Amino acid sequence: MNIMSRLREYYSEKIVPQLKAEFGLKNDMEVPRLEKIILNMGVGEAIVDSKHIKQAAEELTVIAGQKSVMTVARKSVATFKVRAGQKIGAMVTLRRERMYEFVDRLINIALPRVRDFRGLSKKSFDGQGNYCFGIREQIVFPEVALSNVENIRGLDVIVVTSSRSDVHAAALLKAFNFPLVG
């Protein structure tokens, strides 16, 4: 039995026809779609104490609902006391159902819990139809138990779309109710 997420259903039933009409597209496959979401958490304190990196990886796993992987430094940087091959962060790539579930939780639960939240900047598109923004505190996600958090860390969220233009990608994110402003 294939259970489709609420947001994926919404995309296929409402967003596809809406964007098709808006941009005058002939085929459903031309309509921009979400391809993947990458969550990244850099941990500067890991240079001094490796337990910070394990804690960050566990929190990212809980937030994403999928096991995170450690990221390592590609080359040594003496000013930051980083050696090549040293663990310095954690990341997760979400696709398909988990991606839609995460977007749903992000828009409806996590972003409204951010302090002094005024929306996401439209200037954060990269020119290729991808959108990137940061969240200052991982505790805005209800999955993270506040009692287990030792350090408040931020994380980067990269939304990769099939669109090659920022205009089409912005229309897609707006249709998903991303709070874009500016």
C-alpha cells in the first residue's frame, strides 16, 4: 500500500495545474518540482571536543527522520585549527516522502516557532532555481527534546528544485506556502 503524504497530494492536485496555467506549460513534467532538501549543521566546537559532533548528528537525525552522515574537512586550515579528514559537521539529504513530510513540518510547525520571524528572504535564490536559508536554533523543531540539548546550534536548509530559473522556483515555493518576503 503506497501512502502518499498530504503535501505531495496537494502538489499533484493543486500546484501542478496552477503553475501550468501561470507559466503556459503544455506538459506536467515541465512544471517545477521539489527534488531534494539538504540539511546541514556545521559544528565548530567539534575541533575541541568530539562529543559535540555526535550530539549534532543525533539532533539532525531526529529532525530529519533519517540517519545523518558526518562531514569531514577536505583540507587543513591552520588558522581554524582544522586538519584534513577531521569531522566538522553533519548533513542529511531528504528525497520523496520524507522530503514532503519535512517541508510540511517546517512550514506549519517550525518556522512559526522562530522568534521574531518575519518571513524568508526572496534574495536567497542562487540563480539556478535553488533556495537556501538558515535556522538559528534547532529547538524550533518539536522533535528535539529541550532537556537533551546541551548547545543551541543552527542549521542550513537547501531546497533543490527542478526549475532552472528563480522566478519559477519562487512560484513553486509560494504555492507550497513558504513565507517568502521582499
